[in-house]
Amino acid sequence: MKTFLTFPKDFWWGSAWSAEQAEGKGDTGKAKTIWEHWYEQDPNRFYQGVGPEVTTDHFNRYQEDVALMKETGHNSFRVSISWARMFPDGGTGEVNQKAIAFYRDLFSRMNESGIKVFANLYHFDMPFALQEKGGFEAREVVDAYVHYASACFDAFGDQVYHWFTFNEPLGPILGGYLEDFHYPNLIDFKRGAQAAFYTILAHAEAIKAFKERDLDSKIGVILNLSPTYPRSQHPADLEAAEICDAFYTRSFLDPMVKGTFPERLTTLLSEYDQLPQVEPEELQTIKENTSQILGLNYYEPRRVKARLTAINEKGPFLPDWFFEAHDMPGKRMNIYRGWEIYERGIYDLCIDIRDNYGNIEAFISENGMGVADEERFMDESGQVIDDYRIDFIKDHLAYVHQAIEEGCAVRGYHLWTFIDCWSWINSYKNRYGLVSLDLKTQKRTIKKSGKFFKEMADQNGFAYEVTKLAGTKKGGN
Ligand code: BGP
């Protein structure tokens, strides 16, 4: 039997995207970003050679897009404010009044339509000139970031509901220094650790600048978090999971929320001489300026086991020295993106935040399903009939609902994404939106999931078979 799952009053229903993935270049003037640079240098690294020049052309279509937000049930939406647009002179110097005018008009239209503005600052889009100075490996780039953050607080402080310093700060470290999927494509753990540390410092310094302004909004960070599950209860598997968790979950979560670094990680990095350079007053700043709100991006769980093979010690130091991914037999996959679908992970994540991070006010800031060739599912009118996405959303949200019933302070759910947008090196391969995009004409069409989302937001919930909630108090094991 189905039960109607009602969410708390004023629950944030919406979605998210970022400047580099949706805006297109526009005519305000914009500094070159690392993505534009990498695309110029290496277009073959981008799916079907599609780069970030036009993307979803939101810059020219934002009025129509705000109307579509409304039509798909948004009461809140996360954008990012492009550093390169705000500071077209290489990311520093004088703020760009044309950029301010663009974002102010977008935000006032959103607010007038009853859509709260969730503004994130950095979403992978480093101005190239600053990358040339070392990106977040360089202390002076932390100062440039704080200059940019402060300019945003001053220009939009009266329009933004909640602020975020970074989206998935782990992403550029993994991609840029360990796994070769972001510029600068290095394989160098110690340099990555320095960039990670200065990212954490930049977060704290921005929060400090925010607090000096006494705005009504809150500020926090958006982290990609996956619960880490060991293959078995064997001590070696448990240790592998613990180390993996320290590298990928606690590394940013602890300092950005609690103001401290996980000892498991710092001890291990010191043993292998991989610690970044750190000053005591920087640690103090991090301790004193922590997140007031937390965004949780959840896509898939992390499953690990003890390593089967010996390490090549001549190779570069990497987290994988201590564990291996466990390819769990029977797992369900999103075959297009290659990510496991495991809804209960979102519940375990919320419980972790409740129990180990002071139950900080949080929301699901990204969750979603990228599917290739969605034209296959179009009906005669051109609407994508994406029942798989509707099921994906419901199955995850039912677990979120359960977590809330068990006391988690989760205030909203934002899907990735609103209109199909550009996915970094995957370009437009996998589509995530509630609204489909015709790349040739830029025509937007609401998908079946977009209609569903509106209905769910209007009713503040949906009917669901709750016996499916395995592993929770309600569903049993
Ligand atoms: C998150 C990012 C987004 C978005 C999403 C989907 O990690 O914050 O920018 O891209 O993942 O992933 P992908 O685009 O790689 O398919």
C-alpha cells in the first residue's frame, strides 16, 4: 500500500547548475577560464568535440529560463557566479558592472517569481590567468578568491538566500592532480594537497569576510559525499574503507564543517611526506570560520576492499596505495554514466551528518541521473518520457524523508539539473535535466519528470510504497 510522504513545511524544491556549464560566453566580457583554455589545447578530450563556448545559452535566455523554473515547480535554484565574468581582467582587479547587471536582473526575476537564490561561488571555473599563477596551489590566489567572494557579497547580498563557497572542492583536486580529468592534468599528490589546503583556507577566509557584512543569509559549502562501504568485515577490508573514507569524505567535510582535520589522514600523509605547507594562523582561521549550512551532493556509494596487489613504489603516491574499488556483484548501475545506483546511500549519508557533524542544517544539493540518447524516449510531441528519472527521484527522496523522520535537519532537495547542461569532458553525452535541450536550436521542452517535479513540489510530497526502504528503521533489513 502506498503512503503519502509529506515533506516539512517550506521544503526547498529545486535544482542546480553552474555558470560554466550553462551560461555561454555572453557579451559582458569574461576572462578565459581553464576549461576554455583546455578545450583550445585539447578538444579531443571533450565528448564529440563540444566545448564551453555556448553551452545552454542561459545568458541570452535567462528570462525564458526563469519562467521554466516556475513551470517545473522550483521554489529555489542554485546557480554559480562566474569569477571570470565578475573579473574579466584575469580574475582580479576591477569588478565588471555588466556582470553585476546580468546577475542582478536574473536574481530579481527569480525572487519575483518566488524562487530563492542559492548562489555558489566557485564551481570548477578558475580564470586561466590565475591558474598560470598556480591556481589554488598559490597563496595569492586565495586572496584573489576572497576579493571575488567579497565583491559578490556586496553586489548581491540583498538578493541571495544562501551562499556557498565551493561546489565539490574535492573534484578539481582529484581531476587536476590525481586522475587526469580536470586541468592542469597533473599527477602529483603533494601539489594537490597544497591546492586542497588553500581551497579550505579560501573557504574559511570567505566565511570570515561574509560574517563581517552581517547579511541575513547563511553561508556554507557543497560537498560530494559518498558513504564508504567495506567489501566485508575482514579487518583488512575495514581498514581499507577507513583510509578511503579519510581521503575522500573526511578530508573536506571535517575542516569545512568542524574546523579540524581528520587525524587518520594527517598521520598517514605525514608518514609519506605528503603534507602541504601550513601556517598556525591559517589553521586558526579555518577553526574559527566553519560552514553554517551544508549541501550534500550524492550520486553513488563508494565500495572498497583491501588491495590484492603490491604497490609500485616508484610510481606516484596516490590514495589507491591503500585500497581498491570493490566491484560488488549484483549492484545496479546507471550504465551511461557508469555509476552505481544505491538509494540507501543518501540515507546513510544524512545519518552520518546528523550523528557526527552536529546535525548541521543541510540539504540535498545534487542528486540525479545522466542518460545518453534521450531522444529515444521522446513521444510524438517531442516530450522525453523519462519514467526512469521519476523513479530515481522518488526512490532517493523516500530515503531522505525517512532520514528527516529520524531527526536529520535536511531542508530541501535539488536535482542535478534544470535544463540539460554541459557536463565538462562529457559535454552533452548524458542528459540530466527536467527540461530537454535541442542543441541545434536551443529549444527547451519540459520532460515528463519536469511535470512530475512540479506536481511533487505543489503537493510537498508524493505517494510511495514505503516497505521498499531496506536498512532503515521503517523498512527493516
Ligand atoms: C557533479 C558536478 C556537476 C555535474 C554533475 C554530473 O559532480 O558538481 O557540475 O556535472 O556532477 O556529473 P557529470 O557532469 O560528470 O556527469
